Amino acid sequence: MNENKSAAHSLRSGLSTSTAMMGMTEIAIMKQTEQKMREMVDRYVQAGTRYKNNASSILKNI
């Protein structure tokens, strides 16, 4: 496994997820991370926000 590629992927993924959760637009994230395809940004953001506002979170109130 190439550590440089893994590190770059982790940084892009973390930045995409964190900034999306703070309200940054998809276009702005793409410019910063140099992504050419929206699908990649969507994939990063969806993976990072999987447990935020999901349906099972209501169970903690029961």
C-alpha cells in the first residue's frame, strides 16, 4: 500500500466531509480538493455523515 496515496485520500475525504457538515458548497469543496467528479465528493460526504441525523438516532429518546 502506498502511504502517500492513502494520506492524500484521507485528507481529501476528511476535508470534504468536515467542510460539507459546516455548510461548504460542493463546488467549493471540489475546487479545494481538485476533484473533477461530484460523485467522489458525494461519496466522501455520505460516508462521513452516515450517522448524523439518521433514523435510528430517535431511539435514544425512548
